[in-house]
Amino acid sequence: MIDEIIIHMGMHKTGSSSIQDTFSKISMANVEYLSLGTANHSGFFSTVLLKEPENYHTHRRNGLNKKQVRELQQSYLEKLHKVLEGVRKSKALISAEDLSSSSNQYSEIEYLKKLLSPYCRRIRIIGYVRPPASYMQSAFQQRMKGGGQNVFDLEKVYPYYQLSFEKMDAIFGKENVELIAFNRDSLHNGDVVQDFARRIGVTIDARQIVRTNESLSLEATALLFAFRCFGGKPKGYKGYNRDNNLLIAKLNEVGNQKLLFSELALAPVFEANHQDIEWISQRLGSSILEEPSITHQAIDCEKSLLSSAYVSRLAIWHLLEQVAPLRKDITGLAQLIDQLRTLHAQDISPLELAENTLFTPEKLTNIKSSKSEPVTLLNLLADALEKNGHQSAARGVRGASQRAFHLINRGSNK
């Protein structure tokens, strides 16, 4: 029997990815990191524990139906029992920050205890608690990255500490639940990975630590917020996570400022949840609140976030140039025409453009009013290429325009 099963329960945005990516890779003498398919066990246990796992956000986004998810749930349950039966070390480690979600039901956490208890003498819970302001800033980004945040409502990203942790105290016993403030003064060497290693009795070299920074800049956050609010938001298809991750990876190249919410934006949320803040502060033994960040770039409302997106709009052109640089062949021409047709299909007013942008506002107006006539679009593209010094490409496009003209006339004369 396993002496101790350690459950690292997050919370979200407290270095969980670094903990998972580090301890799932290193060799530990007395601790076995459970091999459940991925280093982050959140999706695994959410699928196992939820009464309606088909509603779990990852399954919905990937378009899995109820039958598929229920079959997955059964296979995960069988795998969990097999893995636990195979543990040969004195301690086993689970890391799943979704277990700290305020939306988890008592029955789900009780089921977790029921599943694990036959295999061990003790279940120990370790959780890191992030102050509300910094948590909300990170959670706002994370929900947008997943596609679930398209309104500026900070109440939706407040952590609700008592709902998250009180059930753990009740089910596993307060003496078995360690909650640690996520700040440098409370962590061993000011580092959450080193702190966690010391708590579970593992010696770790700083060079073994995998650093994972999942935060977006203010500029990237603002652009993504604008896209979630006003852009297309297709979901529920196989491969959505892959496509979404590619989008986030490109936006991650934009900007260098940090997203900070102003006191004006945070104060109403803190006031509405002051009892919850008092509860977690008493549970930790010290105030969870931190000194507010003072900066003229702090975001206080939806308008200021969208204004930041507008200021950062030209970065999108640079990203497009990196993804699809201008090619002097028929494939490049096809891609450009496809982008033009996409622009025409969307009722979007042109913004101010950089001096070296391919199309002037007047040209974009012509494109929007061209009724998608291929000859007109090709001629406009040729003019823009010529003006920007791409003479060879312009000649090729003019040739394509002439061929398109003849083909259209030939078809209309039949």
C-alpha cells in the first residue's frame, strides 16, 4: 500500500505548469508522479469525477459527443486503478489544478477520496493561494485564451476562495490540507517549484526546474479580447485546441507591457466579496491582499482595454507578414486574393494604416465596394504592389488580371 498520495491542487495561476513539467520529468527516489497521459492531470480527473463529463470545457471545444466522453471516462477510470496498483514507491503524486475550482461539487471531491483511499494510508493536499488582483489578471487572460471570456466582467474571474478550499478541509480534514500564500516571502527561496519540492521531501537542482510562462502581454491580451468580442469564434470541432493554440502562440509575440487592473476596476469586486477575502486570510493566518500596482496603463474598463487593442492594431500586419510573406508565384497570388476576399466579406471599417502598408484607406474602400469582381481586385492589388516597389509581382498580377478578364468575357459570351 502507498504510504501517502499527495494531491497538488493548484490553485490556477500559481506556477502549476512548472510544477507539472518539472516533477513529471525528474527521477525521484520515494515519489512516483502518476503517469496518466499528460503532466497536467486536470483533464483526466475532471473527466473521471464529473457526473456529466461531456460538459467539461475541453471536450465541448473538441466537439466530442456524450457517448465518446462516457467511453473516455470509463477508460480513464480503468487506467487510474491500474496505475495506482502499479505504484512501488512510498509516495504517489497527482497534480490537477482543476481540483481547486470553485465550481467543483462536494460529491465529486468525495468520489475522489473514495477512489484513492483503498490504495493509500493517507491523502495529503497541497495548494497555493494567489492574491485576488494578480489572480484575476492571470485568470482573465487564461479564460480568453480558452475562448471563454468576451466581456469585461471581473466578477467572473474572482477566485471564490471559500468555495474552492472549504470542501477540501471538510472532506480530507483540515490537518491534511496545506494552503500556502503564493508570494515570494512565503515560498522557499521565493520559488514555488523549490517550495513544493521541499514540502514533499524531494531534492531538486535549480537546473532541473522547467520554467513555464503562460502570461500574455497587455497588448496581446487587448488584441485577443477584441477578437473574442467582435471576431469569429468557431468552436466545437476536432482540432480546435490546436488551432487556438497556434493563434495564441502568434499573439504571444506582440507587446511587452503587463496587464494590470486598476483599483477602480477591482474595488467593487473586492467589496462584494469581502467576507470571502476575510475567510481565506484567516485560513492562511495573514492577509491575502497585496499592495495595488500603480501605473497609468492600468485597465479600468472594457473601453480602456479596447483602446489598447486599437493602439496595438498595426502589430497584426507584422504578424501576417511573418505567417504569409509575399511570394512571387501563383500560390502567393492565390493567398493574397483569398485575404482580399475575406476582407471584402467582412463588414469592417478600415483603420489607419502604417505608411508601408500595402493598401491605403481609399484602396480598401474600393475593395469593399468592388462586389468581389476578380478583375477589379487584381488591378487594385497590382497597383498596390507597384507602388510599394514590387514591380515583378505587379506585372504577374496584371497578367493574371488580363487572363481573368478574357476568361470572364469568354464565359459570358457562351
